[in-house]
Amino acid sequence: MARVTVEDCIDKVENRFELVLLAGHRARLLSSGAPLTIDRDRDKNPVVALREIADETITPDDLKEQLIHSLQKYVEVDEPEAEAVPLLSSSPAAAAVAPQGSSDDGDIQFDRMSEEDLLRGLENLAPPTETEDEGD
């Protein structure tokens, strides 16, 4: 078989730079063990990649998607958005329970712990020390 040149592939991929990128990516895939779509005929991986593009056994669009995917460091996953949950204070039942003239923002209480209480709690979590001498 005659040697593959860029002119054999230019009607499949019009941009020569893109052709080189795609053929190089396919050659790296072949080096890493991807299955061949044509006979090798003692050709090296770049020539096999160009022959695959020229014979249209691999579409340039598929190669382009694979190349883009291989270069991505962060792949965004489309997850469904969480539904908005209405606040309890905005429901009519909560409004009926709340006394008139009081604002809901001031009624929120948070548990607060002083530094001393935290240290006392941590001391209680520590394992007890042994009082007997280990050498006796």
C-alpha cells in the first residue's frame, strides 16, 4: 500500500492542524492498546492513524470528542437541581402560632459553648492515666 499523506486525509478533516492533533491522539490510543480498525501492514502508529482517518474507519468527530474528553481535568456532572423548600415561618400555620409583633428573625437561638466548657468536655473525653508504675 502506498504511503499515506496529508492530502489523503484533507478531504476528511479540512484543517491540517486539527488533522495532526486527531492523528496524534489516535496514535497515542493505539500505543496504549486500542484496537485497530484496519490492517497494520508493518506501519507505525501515526501512519495507521492517518490511514484510519483516510479510510473513514474512524470518524474525525469521534476522535475530536475523545481528544477533548482526554484533555478535560474537570468534568461537570449534570445533577438535578434541589427543589426549594419553603421556610417554616413562611407557612400559614407558623404565622398563626407566632405572637403578634414579634419578628421571626430574632427568635432563632443557637447553642453556644464557651471555651472553658469546651475544654472541660475535652478533658472528660481523654482516657484516664494509669496511676500504677509500669516498671514494678
